[in-house]
Amino acid sequence: MKIYQFVKILLLFVCLLELVLTCQYDWQCGNNQPFSQCSHDAFDLLTGIGYDDSLDRVILLGKFNGITSNANEPPYIASLPGNGGSPLQGDYPIITDSTTIYHRTQALIHYDQTLKLVYLEAAQYNSYGVGPYFSSNNSFVTTWRTTNLIPFGMYVDESTGDTYTCEYYLQRKAANGTSIEMLLQPVRCNHITRIGEKIYYVDQSGMYSLNRDCNQCRQADLVIRLPFYTTAFARSSSAFYFGVTHSFGTNYTGIWQLPIDRASDISYLKKIHSSSTHGLIFNRDAIKMFAATEDHQVLRFEQLDTTNPTSTTIYNHNQTTEGSCRCRSKFSGTDCRTCNPGTVRWLNGIPECVIKGTGPISCLQDYECKYPYGYCSNGYCKCQNDLTFSDTLDRCDCFNGTISWDNNGLPKCSK
């Protein structure tokens, strides 16, 4: 009897959990209402993909609402089961994209399964930054810097814990984080892996190799010239896989397979799927491979070592039917009530997370702009007369003088 009751409770819990993740109406999103909502929006994929073996979930970066060019909506980290058994779920927003115009997330570079941590690439003022994003406090830590003209490659060797990066040079950071070794310079590459005592990297024209113990080497060995520019890369124990999107000067697209033991022979390069692809990742035992495509699909590949690999579409944003519960725009946290840095404003019973930037917050009424020091104009706070905004005081102020008052009772800056 006790076992029967336990099974009933377990089944009830699973059903409730399903209601939390999938929905048709806002009220199905539980006690987080109205800070959460049932979203039926499509999810447009940005570059990159990750996978969590312990959760069997594919990790993705993208934007809801089907509008990747909407700079006002933050991108999301989202996930879905590796078997595609339930809808895509928005996990948390990348709030840093809402706090300043000088930070725009471009790609998911790496997912750390142990720490449950994403490494992102973001366009910043005068450069590109790569580093971890911490959803607990909505912070992005720039660990590496590059430019839009210099590709960036990153590979974490799970067997040793070493991290390989490639920007102006190829280097290895030891697992203990105390030593950095320069392997090769100068070099520009965007994909790296290790097989035994060999390091392989891919650049815009081909794949190269060098010894693992190389120290400030000046040249690597050419493995193969590739007829395309590689936008995604992964490998199993037996083959390399190249994801290709449309690029200038070539008509190649799709996913290509090259046996490791025939890597120098172009005749063994075989196309296994036609979709333009910007993300590839294997699960830990390299039985399944997942791909993120340019037309916003997620594919699962199996039986890759056979002559007829199978592919299954586990997400297609053109076929989004069931909704998923997620935080309203710019809110975060397990209860969707965190608005940081920013303030909560209510409009017709719906909360809005209004992010503070380099000036006063956006507005509906003058009082939101600390009137009379500021006022609301066309939805944005502006300072009165020649006052400027002070982050310290959180209002408009006079920095090079003292505040006086004009004939209309409004503040001005007197030198």
C-alpha cells in the first residue's frame, strides 16, 4: 500500500512539474504570477550549443519573440531534453545586454557541465569579450578579449581539465589555473580539440596539428585543406565533424564528416546533412551529436559510425505549439522576481523590470524621473535644463556648480 501511495505521489509530482514547464495560459505558471508568463513565442537560435549529460538537456542561446534583431529584448539561455520529449524552456535571461548599449551577446562558446556555467562571446565597446555569465547575480566576466576580425577558439579537455584558447596565439591553461603555456604563435583559429598527444585546430582554410608538448612553436602541420569556412566543430572517437553556413566565395553548407584515420584525404570528406549549421556538440560518450542550425532547428544525430546516420529534429521554431513558462522580460531568479540592476514598475497590473543604464530610467510619468530634477519625455527620463545624471544620487544633479531655481520653479546649474 505504501509503495502504491508513493507511486501516486510521484506521478502527481511529475504531472505538476510538466505543468510548470509547459502551458497554454499564464495561470498555469503557478505562484510566480504575474512575474512569469506562458510564452508561445518562437526561439531564434544564436551561434553555439551545449549539452548537459547529467540532465540530458541541450543548452541553447537565442531570443524569444522570433526577432533576433530586437536589441531591447535580452537573449536567453534555454534548454530542451535531448530526446525532444517536451518543449524548449527559457532558463534565464542575459541581463547584461539590457544594462548598456555597449554589450551585445553574440554566441555561446562553451558550457561547463560541472558548474552549470555558460561561456559567452559579447560585442563590447571597441572589442569582443569572452567569459562566463553568472545568472545568480547577472554578471559577465570578461576573461579574454578579441576583435570581430580575429576568430576565437576555446576547448576544455574534460579528461585533464586543461583549457585551450586560440586568439592571436594558441595557449593552454592548466586545470589548477596556475600556469599558462604558449603552444603556437602567431595563429588564428576558431576550433580546437585534442587526440592523444596531438592538438588539432581549424582555421578559415583548413585543419592543422601540432604536438601537445609544443612550446612557443612557430609552425603547425597541415592536415587537410577544407573547401569551406567552418562555423561549428565537434569530434567523436572516429571522426571529425564540420558545421558550415553560407559564406562569401563558397556555396558549401551543411554538416560534413571526416574519418580521423583518413583526415588528410579529401575524398573521405562526406556530407551527412544539408542544413547550414553554427553549433555542434557530442554527449560525453560520443553516441549522440546535437546540431543548432541557421534556420533555428535543433537536430539529434545517432548511428554516426554507420553508412546511414539518423537525424531527428527535436526543436523547430516554426512548429512551436505548446507554450513554456518563463520570466517576463528582464526579470530573473527562480521566482522570476529579481530585477537587478533596475526597478519594478507596474502597468495595468503587469510588472515591468526597468533597467537602469547610464542615465535615468525609462518612464511613463514625471515622478518616475525624480521630478523636478528630471522629467518624462517620450518614454525616457531627461534632466532639467543643463543638469546631468548622477549614478551616486540616482537623479539629475549639477556637477560643476550649484543648483539654483529658475522662474518656473525648475532646477538649473549655476556656475
